[in-house]
Amino acid sequence: MKQYLAFALLAVLLVASAVFVCRITETPFFSAAQTYMSAYTQSFTVAGRGTIVRAVGATWHKINWTITGGSFSACSVKLEQAADGSSWSDLIAGQTCTSNGSSLITAGSNSYVAINPTSMTGGGTLEVTWTSYTSAQIVKRGSQPTGSILTTVRADVVVTWPEAFPDANYFPVCKVEDDPALGLGLVLERIRAHTASTVTVQVHNAALGTESGTVYCTAVWP
């Protein structure tokens, strides 16, 4: 009876240990992209500085915009900052807003901000959202098919991020995935270069025939 209880207790401990290990392996390698603070949205039908908003505590900023009820042949919008609510300078420089889009995340801290569409040629409504963060760590993922690579050939593959980083001060990690029938396949040998918007990797086909696959990259900034 004692032996049975001992084995039962050991089994319970093993199960508990297995669950614990599984939970560890499921933990994401990278942390959350940003520490969100607040968001403010304003709609514009004519150009001009919008409502002045308090921004104390915000150190990273982003604007995104959508157009409804019309179109603009020329459009520019920026985010301004001021310490006193009257002496304004650019926090996010003018962004072309003739189609829906967003700015990069930009560092800056001041007491006040204001959205300012400086030009709106056409008709419709420009809806702009300012999002602020107390910290920012941007995580991006991208992929690119290699195309067909002949045996023994080395080819450069350029992965373009869905949205550019603020600069090239980030750490990219890439891999190549293929499906050769047998034996050797594609090998990602090195990262040759990276910019704010792209990563260039070198892929070697070590297989006996032509192969193709996909390069996957992940990066964290800064």
C-alpha cells in the first residue's frame, strides 16, 4: 500500500512538473511592443491646428489617419508640441495624408500636443488619432519568398518590414524554411545588411536540385 501511494505521489509530481515546463516554453521571447498611455482622436474638414491636449508623462508618440466621405488631392498632417500651450514646434513632422496611413513612433516629451493638418485640398473628413506611450519597444515580423535558387547558388533575399522602424538600431533574427524531399536544402548563411525598412540575408542552396522557400525575420527596436 505504501509503495502504491509513493508511486501515485511521484506521478502527481511528474505531471505537475510537466505542466510547469510547458508553461515556461510558451512564454514569448519578446516583451510587449509598447506601454500604452492614452489615445485621442479628432476629425477635421478644414486645415488648422486642433484641440490642445495635455501630454505630461508621454514619451513616445504616433499618429494615424483615415479619410471618410471624400478624398484629398493634397494633404499634410503633423503633431505639434509646446511647453506652454502657445509656442509650437514639430514633434512628428508633416505626413502625407492623401490616403489612410500612420507615422512612425517618435520620441519626445512636452506638456502639450496638438494635431495640425496644415493642408487639405479636396473634400471629406480627415480623422486623426494621436496615441501616446510611456515606453516603447517595437517588435516586427516579416517574410519573403526566396524564389527559385539553383543548386550550389547563393542568393540575396530582401525582407521588407510591414512598416519601417524609426531607424536601423534594432536586432534582427532570421531563418529560412523550405521543404526538400530528401537530404540538404536551403541554408540561411548570414544577414548581409539591414536598414530601417529592410533586412537582406544570404541564402545558400545546398541541395542537389533547384529549391525555393521563405525567409522569416523578427526584430526588436531599440
